[in-house]
Amino acid sequence: MGSMSDCRESLFYRKVKSCIEKYFPGYSSEGGIHFESTCELTYGNSGFRDKYKMDRCDLQNVLSKSGILLGFLFIKYNYERLKMYRQLGSEKNVGKIGKHYNFYNEKRNLWKNVGIVITASHNPHNENGIKIIDHNGRQINMIYEEYLSDLVNNHLRYVKNNQICTLDDIIYDTIILIAKIFKEEIHIDLFDNTSFNSICDLDDTIHSSNLHNILKGNICIGFDTRNSSVHLNRIIIESLHCLNIRKCINNMCYVTTPCMHFTINFLNGIFIDKKIDHTFMEKGEYDIRKMEDDLDFLSKFHLQNGESVWELYYLYCGHLEHTMECGKGRGIPIGNVLGVGLSDGIPLKSMQKEGESAQDRREHLQDRCEHLQDRCEHLRDRCEHLQDRCEHLRDRCELPYLCAYNSDQFYFDYFAYLFENLYNHLSETYDKIFSTNCKEEIIYVDCSNGIASLKLDNFKGIFTILKKKIIKINYIQDEKSIVNFECGADYVYSKRKLPINTPLEKINSKFCSFDGDADRIIYFFFDNTLAEEPSERDAPCNSVTCTRSTNYGGDSNVVILDGPKIACLFLKCIMKMLLSVQVQEERNIPESNISLSICSIKKLDINIIHTAYVNSAFIDHVRDIKKNIRWDEGLFRYINLNIICTKTGIKNLDNVAQKSSIGILFESNGHGTIYVDVNHLNEWSEKLRITEEKHFVALKKYLLFFNQTTGDAMIDFIAIELSLSFLNLTINQWNKFYNPLPSYYINVPCPKKIMHTIIPHPDHEKYLVEPKWLQGKIDQVVKEADAKYGRCFVRPSGTENIIRIYAEAQSVSKVDEILCKVEQAVRQYMERS
């Protein structure tokens, strides 16, 4: 890197300086720089989360730095690929290559996508955050988490080490840190104007390729239904502009978090990842491009950001010279329907006519803007004028496709395609099992006023096949609809209360609930046979908010089926299919063939992965399943069934599940999925000569129906209903798999500096490594209260400044006793610290 003066004079420095300063957290400059918040933000289990304010706040700082990291990842994965692309032809033929060289035909996507979802999941509506998705469709690794944490907290660390400094000093140090990461990881000197401008070349080249190829390469940005999301989205865009990325920004807007994970993995690995069914694309029946009617569904909901979302989704293209291509498909992309510029420096798309120069197009755009200003009293009254204007433009010219960007529609098409194949195969293999087992039923779905409100209807066809009528509640139906307010999976699960707007008269119905970004699902129903519990049990100790995880307290006649119950349901389906598989005996195979001895076949590991929050009754139930299987006969000689406990946080369960042949992972809160090691499964089935055996094919289709990148509430919802029909179970029968012990967990507010001193076991968190004094107190309390069934553990939250205390025991009173005494011990420790 050059000298300090050279750095400050570079194009990059001038661009990024204003952006960093603009989104710094609140501070005062009297007697030096003092930031309002002096606590560093921690990258939690899924990313940063914090309260949102329109004024300077930590969250805006997080988003600006997240945009930098996103740009860094996109450039890193594609910079060397630019050279590969150039090898296909000379500079003068790049455009020609873009039109005639289709990477879809080469079974690969040359360019890599990365993504981000702006969401705080189950947190309150006034909070927001980010989940960053790496090129493989999973969360970013620890290295990139640390990079982002360094960027987000650099201002605090600099002030701590340099008490006498200016704001300019802090900004300079932050920019140096950004440049250092680029230099070390990608070998790009951002302070060298030539190197910095090469990113523009990368942006242009990928965008040109996107226009002419089925598979796209972009930075994909999405969000849930929080009102702050559009503003935060634009902060990311502004940060990307500072890195010379303007065209390869795909504002997908409203998307579920699991959909974004899937989208990135699909686009980057459709012909590489064997877990993706590439026949979906080879049929040529589906389109992944944005279309004119993509957002028509928004008119059904009471969304405050509707107009801004339209602007982001359709009209942003980075600059006016935006090339497009004509074609046919499921709709007509919007192009520049209104011809109006955005207020935040984001220009609209211009319509390109053949042979028209850039200057002519600009003048044409200005003429149309003036024309519309004369005709419309309010240019932003989009709903009233959109249809007439579109038809007027259709009469004048053939609208082109907005084909450089993908929508999320192919996610729904893909899983509908998988479902149809799975449903038909199961029906054929198991003697038309669904014709008798699928029963007409109403399911009430609490959408938590989150993203599922907007997206669940896309699977209506599947639920029709399963004979299920879906009635949504809390689906952004009016101005009172607030995401996660007295509704949603976390509210129902943790407080054990019914979500608002639940039809209480439907006591014999089935209910389920999603969280704000649709990666959690729990089921519940009414059971009037449960005894009423004393109201005072809703808050043991009367000192903290008590949250429940079983059939006790809260609305006492509500039965909750959580993540472990879901895992058991899926496990029973898997075992039923495995029991059906016909294995050819060793004696019937010629000696020249591969031996089927146990020693020659690597066993298939079916791992049930959970956290310390899981109820002990679940562990006992899985052990009972394991005991009832004859492991020395047939196919089960080549299978292991393991129960594995990990640290809390889905990424910790993911790490174990990805190493499993079949990994069934569910947190108690309903976040989970099933992962498959396809390579091992294929090798295993080939050696056993069951690859084409119809029951094994059914099992494989079943396993690969699950989202292979993250927990997905909507896909889990479909899989649950399919599994219940396959096993011919009612929700009551499902619930009776096991009876959980009474269990509660409580939250105790705790200063961040003290939280860092409370250290659970790094592998499973079942007990504390430090402080030993506190763990000794916990052990003593449990032994005195319920030595046989009692259990308690303490852990700091990964997303909030609270200590969580979980306890279970033989009775409610004993659980209360454990919680009260352990809470007292925790508070005593905090006072001593």
C-alpha cells in the first residue's frame, strides 16, 4: 500500500470515507471522540442483531460493514474467474461470448453468488440484524465472522488504544483495515486506482454474462417484513457502490431466510452438488428471472414499505446504461414502467431502442419523466397508474426481460417439483398409501406477521394434494399487524401461550406457528384433559420472566410439539422405509461380486443431533427406538443410530450434521432439517446392491426433499404433513410418542462483561467450565431438589445480554425450586463479580 497521503487521495478512500462516517454509531466530539455505546457487538449464532433507530445507531454501522464484507466475498470468489472468462476469447469478443457461450450448457455457473438476509428472526419488531450466506449456501465461516466483527467494532478498539484522536483518525484506521483484508485475501490494492477500477470491469463482465445466461452471479439481498429493512437494504447498496459494485446487486426484497440459503447454493452448485436435482432445470419448464408480476401478491397485505420495495425490486440497476434482452416466459419484466428516478441516488432503468445512443436514451428517459409528471398528480401513486402505463408501453414496443437477476419463484417451483416426484413414488411403492391416509383437514397457521405471511400461498398446490386447507392467522392483514408481537413460533414455544387471533372455538383443530423469517416451526393443539395449573406458576420466584417449554404453565390446555417431536416423526418415517428395503442375501451373490460382509461396508450413520435444551424424555424415546431394532439382521447390520449433543446454535448442529451420513438436527425451538451425505449414501447403496430398490429410492427422495442448506419452516411444514399421512398418524398420536418431563427456562439480565466470565462446556454446554463455584452451587441445588430426574444448566445467550437458566425435574414444584435457587446463585455471582 502507498503512503498515507497516497491513500487519502485514492478513489477508494474518497468513496468509502463518506459512507463509513455517515453510518458511524452515535458519538460526541467534546474533549475527544466518545461513542454512545461502548460495548462491542458480538457476532451471535446467526449474525448481528440490535435495535434499529433512524438516527445514528450500532445497527446502521453493522449494515455498512456487512455491505463491505459482502462485496469482499463476491470479489474474492469471482476475481480469478474473470481471467478464466477472458480465456474464452479476446477482449473484442467478450460481448459475443456473452451472447453465444451459455454456461448452462457446460453444466456449470462460472460466477459465484453470495447473499444476505436483513432479519432479526424471532426478535421484537423494533430490532433487526443480518444473516450472511456464503457461496455454498451456508453461514460464513469463523474467519469471515472475525473479519466482520473487526470492522464493526474497530472504532471502539481504536478509541480504547488511542484516547486522544479525531474522527478522521478512526475512519482512516478503519479504511486501512478494509484495504488490508483485500490485500491479504484477494491481492487487490484498493488504494491503487487501476486495481480499484478493475472491480468495475468485474462488475460489468459478470452483469453482461448474467444478461445472456440462465444461471446468474450476483450479490443477493433480501429481508423479512420489518419496516426498517428497506432503509438497511439501501445502506448495503451504498457500501457496495464504494467497492465499485453497482450492477451485480440483486434486490430480492421479501424472501425467507431458508429460501436465500437455497438460492445461493442452487445457483452456484446446481451441476456440482449431487444433492440438487438438476433435472429440474434440464426440463426447461421453469424460469428463474424476475418478471413483471412477481410482486402482484403484495396488494393482498398491509405493508408499509410497498412502494419502496417496488423501487428496489424492479427499478434499481446501478446506472442508466442497462442492457436487456427480449424473450418469452411466465410474464413480462417491468423494465422502466413509470420512468421515475429514485430519491436516494438510485436511477431507474431506461428502455433501450436498437441503435439508440446512451445520450439519446438519457434524453428519452427525461422526456418520459416530464410526460408522466404532466399526466400524474402523484408520480408515486403506483397502484393506480401501473396497469394502464404497462399496456400503453406494450402497444409501443416489446418489453424486454429483466434477465440479469433471479427471483425467488424457482425455489417454490423446485420444491413443488421434488414433492410431486416424492409423493407419486411413495404412492406407487406403498400401494397408493395416500389415497386412504390423506384426510381432509383444516390447519391454522400462525405466520407471526412475518415473511411466511407473504410466501406460504406459493405452496397451495401441495397442500391441495395433501387435502389440507390452510387458514393463515397473523399474516399482515391490517395496520395492527406487527411481526412477532404476541405471535410466532418463539412466542408460543417459550411463553407457552396462544398467539393472538387464534380461533379459540376451533378446539379440535391443528395449529402450527412460524417465526419472523420462516426458519422455525412448532405445532400445537388444544387438550382439555390437561389439568389447570395455578396462575402463580407462570412466574416462579416473581423476579424474572419465566418461559416454558412443555405442557406446564401459560395456557395450560395447549400442547406444543417442538423440534424434538418433529425429529422423532421424521426418524420414524426413515426407519419405516429402511425396514421396507429388500436386501439380497450374501449366499445368493456370486463370489466374484463385492462381498457384503460388515467389514467391507462403511456403516451408514444416522445421527440425531440436539442441544442441551432437549427434554430428557426425548433422549429416552430415541434410545427405546434403538433398542427395538434388530441390529444384527438385514439392512440394519450396516447402520448406526447415534444421539449427539452439541452447543446451542444452529451452526453448531450444522457442523455435526454435515459430517453425518444422515443428520437429523432440530433445536427445541423448531429450527431444523435433515442433511444427507449423498456420496456416502450412494456408495453404501451400491455395495449393498439396493440403488434401484424402490423402497431405497423412496428413502432417498424423502431425504433430499429437505432443504440441504439450513432449517426451513415451510419445507418442514410440508414434510411433517406428508410424514403424518405416510404413517397414518393424527396430531394426538404424534404427541404421544413420549411425555416430556416438566421443564422451564428463565432469562436473567446480565451485564456483557460478566456474561463473558460464565463459560459452558465448549462441546455441549451441559455444565459450566467456569466459574467452578457457580457450577458447584447448581449441582448442589439439583441433588437436593430431585437427584433422580433433576437437571439444570446455565449459559449466556448468543444474541442478547441475558443468562438463560434451564431446569427439568419430575414435578413442576421441583422445577420451580431448582430455578429459584439457581437464579439466586447466578445473581450472587454477578454481585461478587
